[in-house]
Amino acid sequence: MHASGHTRRGAARVTYSLPGSDTSPGWARYLTDAYLTHDRVGGIDRDQIDDARIVVSELVTNATRHGSGNCLLRLTVRPGRVTVEVHDDGPAHPVLRRLRPDDPALSPQPPEALPEGGRGIAMVRGLSRHLSVCGTPKDGKTVQAVLSG
């Protein structure tokens, strides 16, 4: 793993390089918590940190499962706002499906009765003020989620 970071006018940013491994989502949660609770970041409450940990975990899991090679995790913090970006070299974009009120993912059912895919990105969308995917098949993609308090 490799990290780099800096602070710009009113914003703090750090970038981590994570291996394409099953252990990366756990490391990403740990690094996110450590960075967002650090004194110099400030202005982020515990609920935002918890939401950011969930978003990071889901996006890094998708990047390591469906991407190729390492993934990059970038956290940018401004007062009251956390932006999570995860980049991987995989050509396929995640499916950002909308959940309908009658969607099985929203009804109380045992986990084994729910569809296997698509719930994580739906959860990320629900926790985010803004969610976007950009990139090309040649250069991979970056999924960006903006969380605000």
C-alpha cells in the first residue's frame, strides 16, 4: 500500500494505492476511519465517518472484484463534506440501478432470498448526495461518491 496526501485551501486530500486483494476493503475502512478522525481534517462527525466507511468498503470491494490490478482510493474532505473516489483499471462500469419501493432489496427478507448483485451500489447511492462514474474502457473508471452532513 502507498499513501500520499496534501491540504489545499479549505480541503484535505489523501490517496491510497490498494492491491487487488480480498483484504483491501478492510484496509480501506481502517485507513478511512484513521484519516477522517485525524485532528487536521476536522468538521466531520461520527455518522459521516461511518457512512464513508460503508461507501469505501462497497466501492473498494467492487473495484477489487470487477476491476483489474490495484485500485486507488482518494478521500477529499471539505467542511461538512467527504468525497470518496475509487479508481480501477477494469473496463466495465457498475450498474447504477434505481430501487423501486417494491424492490426485493428493500423488503425484510432473509439475506439468502435477496438478489446477489446490485445492492452495494444502491446502498452507496442512498448514502451519497451525488454519485457518478467516469472513465473509458482503455483507462478504467473512477466512481465518485459525495457525502454531506
